[in-house]
Amino acid sequence: MIIYNVTINVDDSIHAQWREWIKEHIPQVLGTGLFSKALFTKVLVEEDMGGTTYSVQYFAHSKNALLKYQNEFASELQADGLKRFGDKMLAFRTELEVVDEFIVTKN
């Protein structure tokens, strides 16, 4: 499984509007059919640059599914956020491969 992690620092001046937008954006990304789920999390470490930092983790069906998303959908979907918020949000993306999963089971 491939996790497509998007970490976003959001300026305080647009925080409320950005939170509303991201609740629409995540379902649009999932609507491509290339991811099985997404987690929306708040980063608990304070950044020197200020603002609030979030992470959205999209779980891709495969590396090919992620490549298809990047080639066919990412530019348009990312452009919407840039158009709305410009330099008031800073995002970077990381691709992660799940090597193994450990689950706690009760005996």
C-alpha cells in the first residue's frame, strides 16, 4: 500500500476558510477512485513560522494508482487551493510505502 502524505501549514488569517475548503477537497480527491481512504490530522508540533499545520494521508490502491492521480488529477485539484489561498498555505508532499503492519490483538 502507498500513502500519499500532504503536509500543509495554514496561515491564521485564512484558517477558518481553509478548514471548510479542505472538507470539500478531500472528498474530491477520494472521488477519483484511486484511494481507499484518507486521514485528516493536525500536527501537534508548533512551527517557528506560525500558523497551524495539518497532514492529510491518502491511502492509494497501488503505486500505479498514485501515478495516475498525479498525472491526471493532481494539478487541477491543487490549483484550486493555490487560487483560493495563494501563499497563505504552504504544502509539501511525501510518498510512503507500507512495509509491514502490526496490530495489537487481545488474547
